[in-house]
Amino acid sequence: MVKKLKIPRSISIRTNKKNNMKVYSLIFSLILCFSSLSFSQNFTETFFNVNLEKSFGEPSTKLLREYFRCQVYPFHIPAQPKSRAKLSVVQSMSDLMKEYPSSWVSNYISTEIAVVSNGKIKKEKGNNATLTKSQRTLLKSADLNTKVSINVKYEQENSATREVEINNLNFFIAVVPDTEATYPNGWDALDEYLKKNAVDPISDTDLRTLKRGTIEFVINKKGQVEAVQILEKTGKPKVDQLLLKAIKTMPQWKPAKDAEGMPIEQKFKFVAGGMDGC
């Protein structure tokens, strides 16, 4: 503890400015000195009381399992989802993208929409944020479980140089069912299934060295899993087979439906590996 510094009475009542400045300088230096010593002592004690092994060591197996990433999600993430019914009534770029920056995208050069229709890529161009008849027709023909690519080319004045520059705005829309497929008893039940069948059986040794694995699959019109394939391997063949089996043997889902309520297929991805939690 720093002791309180007592100032002699004779010093405190002096009136000579020059002498006062010397006294104040001396007092300030002493205070800084004692404060620095106190701070150094506290910092040193705090620093050496840190458990360095705990702070910088590898995470425990329990922690790895707790935060091991194993998640099923629709193929379209992170693209914005749009059903065929919604795509059939869009009229402008703002209808395609809720956050479309119409306030600063004004001087258009061109707009291009590209879709996968009947398995082939088709494109249509426009001149501004209002979609042309050809672009609207093209959107209606987009295949389910595919992505629509939008490219907007425009002119914008550089606020620093005052020169007009040509920029591009790119974004994607995913064509999804009007009603998406669901796992029986919901997503929490799916998380429990994946933990039990895809994570818990992985050995402690493999768990520490796994790469991220990705599996793609389809829930068909009957709610059954099909078209299962590995997109990214984990680096452990046994684990890859374990993950494949977990996906292939999932219980039957409730299939996706279109605007008329008819069952349709929907594509999903399963990601395993990382530290995001299951």
C-alpha cells in the first residue's frame, strides 16, 4: 500500500512562485514514483498468478465435443430465399433484394439476371431497376434448388476525386420451395440425432485432427433421404463413412411443398467440423 505523503506546513505556506513550482514538481514526482511502484507490483502479481497452461493449452476433449459443429441447413444459405410463387410476381430489383440500395444506384449501365432453367444457364439484360418482360419471364422458369445471379453495372461519382467510376453490384437469390422440408419433431430433434449418431461415435483422437466435412443430400417427394454425396472430406475415411451413414439412415422427413401443396424435392447440406456447436 502506498503511504500518504505528508507535506510540511512550512512548504505549503510559501508565497514565492519559483519555490512553489519546485515543491509542486517534487511532490508530483514522488506521487508518480509511488504510484508506479504500486501498479508494477499489482501487475506482476496478477501476471504470474495466471495459469499459463490453462490459458494457452489445447482445448479439452469435452470442450471440443461440446462446440463441435454439426449442422444441417438448406442449400441456399447465405443467398436470399425466394419461392417460385414470389419470383413470379417481382417487378423490380427491390422486389428481389429487400436492402437494394436504390438511393445510390441511379445511373445504370445495365442489369443482368442469370438463372438455371431446365438445367441450362440462361441470361437476360435490362437497363435499370425495373425488370424487363424477358427478365420476369426468365425468373419464372428458374429451376428449384438453384441460385439466381443478379449483376448490376452502374456509374457513380467518387466523392474524393469527383471522377465518375463504373461499379458492379452482385447478389444471389435462391429458388426454394414454398414450404420447406422439416425433420420429424423439429430442428432440436435433428440436433440430438446428429450428436448421437454423427458426433459421439467419433474417437477423441480423430476429433482433434478433423477437417471440416460437407455432405449434400436431397429430401425427396416422399420425405426420404437420397442423392447423398460428400462435397468436402474430413481427412479421416472412417469418419467420412460414419457421417454418410448418419445422413443416409435419418428418419423420414416431412417433404417440401409447392404453392399448390404438392410435395417436391429440396436440397440440403450437412457440415461437420469446427467449433460452432451442435
